[in-house]
Amino acid sequence: MPLNRDFVGRRFVADTPFLVGREHIRQFAIAIHEDSPLCHDLEAAKAAGYVDLVAPPTFLTAVAIWRPVVPVLDPDLGLDFSLVVHSEQRYSLRRPVVAGDEIVVSATITDIRNAGRNELLISEYEFVTTGGELVATGRTSLASRGTAA
């Protein structure tokens, strides 16, 4: 069954901000084998001019998972998650994410298009602090295998 293209242009915002914690950063850094002292050692981060630990750039993927906004499980969208492949992920950082940031995630479904027998669901993200500072933008593409009309 094809995806519902009426979702293109819809914007979704997380209900609550995500408070970035030191242990979130440390655990994520360990998981991706990031050994920079900026991610693990508070004194090293402060000596480098940061107010707290610095998250690796791909940490934003975890924030978007902890505060999901794209309604991939909404039956009206018609996405069968068993057919999904994560096909693209990009970020453009305005500044590093640091422990203590409270981030609100929002996303807009910008396109649903055919790619052969598959469909691509393209979403553009914004990561904004509760103070209104844009920290980063992102783009995600999910491939829905075999659902193109």
C-alpha cells in the first residue's frame, strides 16, 4: 500500500523538550567509540571553552528517537515499519550540543516520492533550545520497500 502523500508539508513538534545530560553524552560517545575528552571529561571540555560536556554531532539522532515527532506509526500515513530502511541522515550544526541544553525537536515531512518500486519519506528536522536558539537542522530519508504505486 502506498504512503499517504497528504502528509507532505505537515509539521510535527515534540510535546516536551529533551534535557541533554552528561551521562547521555558519555553513554552515546561510548556506544559510537568516540573517545574525545570533550565528550567524557568535564574539565577538558571547560578548558576548551565549553560550558559542559560536548555531544558528538550524531547525538541528535538519539534526541530525535527519544522525542519522536514524525508519526511513522500513524496508520493514516500507511508506513509498514517492517518494510523500512533508513536511507539517509544529515545534520547541519550551528553550534555543538552541550550537556544542559534543553532541545525541542520538530520535523516537517517535505516529500514522499517513488524511487523505483520503493517510496522515500523525506523529513527535515529542527533542533531548537527552549530559549529559541536554533542549534541544528537535519534531514532524514526512510525507504519504504516495494510500496510504490
